[in-house]
Amino acid sequence: MSVARQVVVEADGGSRGNPGPAGYGAVVIDPATGEPLAETAEYIGVATNNVAEYRGLIAGLTAAKALFPDAGEALRVHVRMDSKLVVEQMSGRWKIKHPDMKPLAARAAAILPPSSVTYEWIPRAQNKHADRLANEAMDAGRDGRQWEASASTAALDPPSARTPGTPSPVQGPPGDQAAGAARARTALAAARGTAAPAADALFSLAEEPAESGGEPAESGGEPTDAHPAPQQSAGAPQTGWGAAPDLGAPATLVLLRHGETALTPEKRFSGSGGTDPELSAVGRGQAERAAEHFAALGTVQEIVSSPLRRCRETAVAVAARLGLDVRIDESLRETDFGAWEGLTFGEVRERYGDDLTAWLTSPDTAPTGGGESFAEVAERIAAARDRLVARYAGRTVLLVTHVTPIKTFVRLALGAPPEALFRMELSAASISTVAYYGDGNASVRLLNDTSHLR
């Protein structure tokens, strides 16, 4: 009778763009000691998060089988992943709807007998080793190379800090771990030569939606967030820092102001009730530099734009570099400045002095001629924020919008009073960033960054 052998596989995958530059990582762990027996990672070109996660699973199972090639059905593998989608689908609780995802699931299921593999969902914070491997692979791809085990620093946690899961310790001798790792690398290299889908096919894959009643697909692949999690309590979010359960990746709104128009250098009111100007030559150059910046970062996964022309032109420039579509959101439009549209501040003071004074002192006052008050804008932006944060939970979305909406996002995140709008500077094509966590807390990470324009 064969001696039972048990291992834990932790796997992860991610895409910086979804689809975008993608990679996976997987580690095989001895459940008795927490020691890694084999680790692997690979940059796979352009793919979706779900494809990368499945590729990580396939690599991890292949590595586990290669470690104990003679174990047969006596090998027991406990898979731990932070992808709810993969865990639920491979456990048979969710159907696999996407036709291009089915072959990947079938490949994973064919590596070992189904009775030999169990699956467990874990929070991302407990999947750090595989997450680091996946990010190392994506970093390598960004630099035009493939991941190398000799250069990896992914195994940063001591064995005592690991929580390898529920399997009981391996019975019998552990075997030659170094030789096993070599066999795993050989098997993975052979598998890569025949099993990797073409990049063109991967680019066409859409994220598999979660089944009704289940959780959405995990995004994965972004670097682990070092931002300390605020303590969570019932009801309203708390302020201050402390130990708390992992809240997962935040919804990150990257706020890009549009590039210059002919009205920008003259500091004229340019809202949603005016002439809807196009980008100037300077503004088009700024949009291109912003596009280069986001392409180099590789973190933006979605793009949403104000309907006004200057924002749409800026968004399209970035989208062309990232290979993403642009979704229009009417709520991201600029304030309607009424009769002040196209005028300078001095001209408004000269023509509508009393109205301007009232506007500067009360957020409930609208510009002359039926414009939009700051209170109305704040209500519109708060509703847009809630909708966007829910839609893009755990993801990074670029919002291409205007001065007042960006300042309002920041003001609301800080809990600052309405007069704070007059105390922020926002240059054309500047970048600001706000992250929103699962407990309702927000973190302003960047304001008016123009370093990419220099």
C-alpha cells in the first residue's frame, strides 16, 4: 500500500489591466513544517485575471504531482486560493459559464484524480507567497524577461508564520525536497511548451461573472497593500488605526483631470453648460504623457470618463495605450456655471459681484442664471462614488473628469467642509487618488501630481 503524502498548494494570478500584462505564482508547502517544497511563477503575456488564476492553479497542481510522481492516488493536495471564482468552480458549486474558461478548468481537473484535491478560499493576506510570486512574474514581464527562481524573494514569511490549512501532517519520510523541486521545474517547463493559450486568444477572454448568490471574481495580481486597515465596527466606520481583519484590496479611484483647452490658461469658467471645448495642442500632449505614465505603471484596470469632449479625448488617449474601453458616466461632468461660462473670475466679479460673493460663502448658492451649486455637485458625486466603489470593489479604475468633481471626491474622503474646495490646487492633466475600503473608510493617497508631465 502506498504511503499517503499530503501537501498544500497556494496559487494566485493577476492581470494589470484585465486583460493586460499577466502572470501567476504557485508554491507547494509541507503542511507539517510550513516549508516550501517547490515554487513557480510565469509571465504569460496579455490575459485576464481569471485566466492567470487558473494558470496558477494548473502550475501548482503540476508542481505537486512532480514532487511525488510515484504517489499515485495516495497523494492528497489541499489547494488554497484567494480567488472565490476558481475555488467555487473547481469545487463544483458554481457552473463554468465562459466557454474559454472551461478548457482551463478541465486541464486543472485532469492533473490529479478529483478525489485527491480539496479546495479552500482564503483572504488575500493569507496568500502572500503566491501573490508575491505572481507580481514577480509580472514585474519580470514588464522588464522583458521571464521569472527566475534564483532571483525570487517571495518566501519572506518564516515557516512559523504560515497557516498551511487543514490537512494533517505527511505520514512517512518527506523525500528529497531539492530533487523534488527540480522535477517540478522540469515538469512545468514541459507543460509550458504545449499548454499555454495564444496571446490573441487570451486577450479576448472576459472575466467570468460569479454565479447568482456568490461573490464576484477576485481581481488579484496587484501588489499587497501596506496601508493599515482601520478597525471595523458595526455601523459607521471608525477613525484611527488598529489591528483589524483583512479588508481585502480597496476600490481605488485614480482621478485624472483632463488636459488643457484654450480656456484653461486664461482661467475661465468652463463647466458643463458652456461650449464644450476640445483639447488644445498642449492638452493633447498632456494626455499622451498621462497615457505613457499609466502604461508604465500597468495598474489601471478600467477607464470611466465624463461625457464632455475634453475628458473623452483625454480618456481615449490613455485607453489606446492600455488597450481598454472607455465607459461614459454622466455624473462625472463638470459643474454648470450658468451665466459665468467662458468668463474669468475678474469678469464675473465685475458683472455679477453680489452673486459671486454669495457663491463663495455658501455651498447652496448656484452661479448666476440657473447654474449648479456645490451642494448639488456634492450630492451627485457622492452618489457616483458609492456606485463606482460598489462596481469596482478591489479594482483600480481611472476616472477622467474635471476640477470640481475631483476636489469633491477628495473633500468627501477627508470629511472636510465645503470651503475646502477653495483650498486645493488642481493642474491640467494632474493625478489624484483615493482608495475606498470595505469598512467604509477612505484614504487620500495622491493630490495634484504632475510629475508625469515634466
